Amino acid sequence: MPEYDAFLLVSFGGPEGPGDVMPFLEKVTRGRGIPRGRLAAVAEHYYAVGGVSPINQQCRDLLAAIGKDFAAAGLDLPIYWGNRNWDPYLTTTVADMAAAGVRRAIAFVTAAYGSYSSCRQYLDDIEQARAQAGHSAPEIHKLRHYFNHPGFIEPFADAAVRAIESLPPAARQRVPLVFTAHSVPDAMAAASGPPPGGRYLAQLREAARLVAERVNSTRAAGGAHPWRLVFQSRSGPPAQPWLGPDVCDYLAELASEGAPGAVIVPVGFVTDHMEVVHDLDVEAAQTAQRLGLLLARAATPGTDPRFVSMITALVTERLDGSVPPLALGSPGPAENFCSNDCCRLTAPPTGPGRPGARA
């Protein structure tokens, strides 16, 4: 196994004040021909929470937790953090790593699944940052997808049970579990490679199945709960096929069927960033209220100790080839290294914002 001398957290980034909002959105959508009015509408989502995306503070909290867990496990690796779209930029961080003499680093990306926007784009960003750093840039190897790791699944399952318990007793019995993930164009999902429909969709379905299985085996959950994977945060033109159904449309369907409530489980996300707190806690919540549907939302893993320990375990697994990789269900652990052509698109994504634009 390769030897590593640093750890790198790679994330999306987000504005940290009202003055950052429009520059951030312009950077995220650069070259896409997005109307100024559309960006201004999305900017209002940030202004409503003070112009600050939660994601950077969540990364700081995660870094602090990782540092403590590494120390407890005896891992002596300096920890770095770089974002795709806001300070600290990945390009700056990789340059700092090169200046510090880092030769080979392990990268953990805050996206659990395989697709263009959650895997390939980060790999390309890493390579661009290395190219800018020049001949002294460190090698950077991304850790595997972790959608079916116990440290990812179990926090979601427990959070879903707590969300069920937060509902009035009469609404808990068989309340539907609504698993959400970021929608992407059908073509982007297919570009993530086999199985049929691409690994992004297959991995999401498997993660949702694993969480639902654990919820339904928990006595506190109060019986079997039907579940479905739906999507949120679509940002493409109406004529372009994207993964669906949309979460708000599905809530309307549940209400028409007489469901008393629903529990949303944002299984596509690692932390409670803007796509969770606006698209679910505002838009989906308003939809449910209008429909007269009780709604509870499960928390994302965030800094749950099991999730943090998962990161340590993934690093240990990469450092020591004798450590067996952990995974639940099928198809088992993801490949340790992505292929050079994984999740590539034949054409750039279109629409008024890349997936993840509200991170």
C-alpha cells in the first residue's frame, strides 16, 4: 500500500456573509449563462439565514472531531481542508501542502456516492489544484465511496427513529420514510456507470434500503414503515429529464392517499447544509403544512461519532492493506481507487445551477 503523510478534507464550500453570496453563486455557475435574476432568487435563500451557508462551520466541526479521533487511534497525519467553491480554496490548500513538503495525501470528500458532481468533479478539481501547485504538488488519492458503510448508515437509521418518535403517537404507525437525494440529469446519473441507470441511483437505493431495514427492525420505530427514494434541489430546464419524483410532488401524493404524515431522511447528504435547511426545512415543510401533512426530518450524520470513526477507519483501511474494508449489503465495499474515466460526462451539465449550488 502507498505511504501517506497528510489527510485532506475536500468539500463544496459556501458563503460566510451577505457580501459573499452573489460572488459565490457566480463562481458556482460560471460559464453556464445563468440569468442574473435566477441567481438573485437563489441568493434570497442565503440572505434569509444571514448570508451564511452552514457548510463551512460544519466542515470546521468535522475537522476538529477527525483530529481527536485520529489522535485516539494513533494516526499521526497533519489535517488539511480545501473547498471547490469558496475559501479555503482547494488550490490554495494544495499549494500550502506542497510548501509544507507533503508528498502523498489521502482525501476524504463530503459526498458518499459516485456521480459526476459527487465524485468525478472533485477528482478533476484535485488534479487542477495539483497542476497549479506545479512539480512539487503532492499526490492526492481520494478515499472510496462510503454509501453503505455502517458509520454512514447507522447514524441515519437512529436519526430516522428519533424523527418518527417526534411525531404525535397517532401518526407514527407505518408513517412513510421519504429518502431524499440531490436530483441530477438522467444523463449524468447514467454516466456514473453500471448497473442500469448508473451507480449513483443504485447506491442511493441501497443506502435507503439499508437505513429502512434498520429502522423497521427497531422496536422504538413502532412497526414496518414503507419507504421510497425521491429527489430534491433540481436546477435544470423543464425539458431536460432529471431524476424524480420531486420530494414536494411526492408529499402531495402521500397526502392524496390519506397518509397522516411523513419522515424525510436526507440520505444523499452528509451534513445539514443549505440544500437540507432550505429545500427540506423550508420548501418541503411549507408544502407539507399546506397539504395538512405532519412532517419530521431526520438529521444527517454531521459529527456523529460513528461517522467520524468511519473516516478514521477508511484512512486506516487505506494505510494498512490487511485491514478488511467494512460495508453493509450489496455490492459490498466500493473500489479503493476510482478509474481514470469514472463518471465522466460527454457534455457539461446545463441549467440554472450545478447540483450542490446551495451548499
